[in-house]
Amino acid sequence: MVATRTTHVLFVEDDDVIREATTLALERDGFRVTAAPDGLAGLEAFRAHQPDLALLDVMVPGLDGVSLCRRIRDESTVPVIMVSARAEAIDVVLGLEAGADDYVTKPFDGAVLVARIRAVLRRFRATAPEEDEQDAVLAFGDIVIDPEGMEVTRAGARVALTPTEMRLLLEFAAAPGTVLTRDRLLARVWDYAWGGDTRVVDVHVQRLRAKIGQDRVETVRGFGYKLRA
């Protein structure tokens, strides 16, 4: 029997009780956890251990979670989930714009957190959307997508996308000109069959537009988004 590698999670949280309780909960679900009490220790642990996923509290001392997320994004495309008691739209947007793949608000249910972690990991490890996979190179104006090589170029220059941004673009590319609702995108890209915060979709669309062109993904008010063919 071939052994499977245990998923390694970096958890940065300054509250001792939450850090210890969440660590124990994740370990019971089979994760290996490295915990850090502040942002600087978290950055050091990230570089030392190269975890499979980073779980970052927003309000940690030394280097706050949003800044830590940006530092991680400068070095890696590893999945990042932000955790915070602050659920205002601006806080969620700041975390996602820093490069986070998801945002979980406190207090959270342990089972829900594990489900969100597994969902992020599934889409990170996938090489393309589960259905309608295409190996042929796709072209939309000056945007060229190579699904097999997981590469995108714009006017000949390579575009650096995170795994979530790549899956979002592939979902649009699978149905150019078709309006995709936020709920569909949540289910297909974020694996949230049970629903989720649609602000995640909006922020990632904005990030994708900044990289492939503001006019490439059109907003259809009241419905969702579509890729201009």
C-alpha cells in the first residue's frame, strides 16, 4: 500500500486558545499543523517548512495577516485562507486583494473550516475544471490560454495567475460569451456546492481583469459575468 503524504497547514493566530484548539481540531482531521503566534514567526515558518496551505488570522502582531499574505504571494502560489472576526466588506476585500483564496469569519465551526480548507486544496491541486476539460490552446483576442501547460499569455507576454485565477479563467473560457452566475462560479471554481460569500467571486474577477484586461470579462448586472469571445 502506497502511503499518502499528510497535508501540512501553517496556522498563524495570536490568540493562544484559538490557536491550540484549532490546531488540535485540524490534527484530528488528519492535517499536520505548524502554528505561529505572530506574522513574523509565520513568515519564518512558511519559508522553513513550505506548507501546503497557509491559514492566516488578519489581526496578528509583528506583521499583520494581510501583509503576510502579500509576502507569501511574492514567493509562492500556495493556497491562502484568511481568518478574522472582522466581516465588513472592506476587510474581506483587503484580504482577497492581497492574494488570499478564501476568507473565513470568526467564530467558525471546525467542520466548516475543514471543508473550506479541503475545497481550496482540491481546486489548487486540480489542473483544470473537472468537466469540459480542454487540452487545445485557446485564444481570445491577445489572450492565449494553454490549459495543459497551465500558462496564459497576453500579447505574447506571460501572465502570472494564481491557481484560483487560472481556474476562474478556464471556467470562463469553457463557455465564452455565456453569462456565468456568481453561484455557478462559487460551485465550479471554489467548490462551494452549499453556497458562499459572492464577494470572493467579485474580487477575484477584479484581480483577473487587472491581469488580462479590464474589458475582457464583462459584468452583466443582476446576473454575473461573461468572457468576451
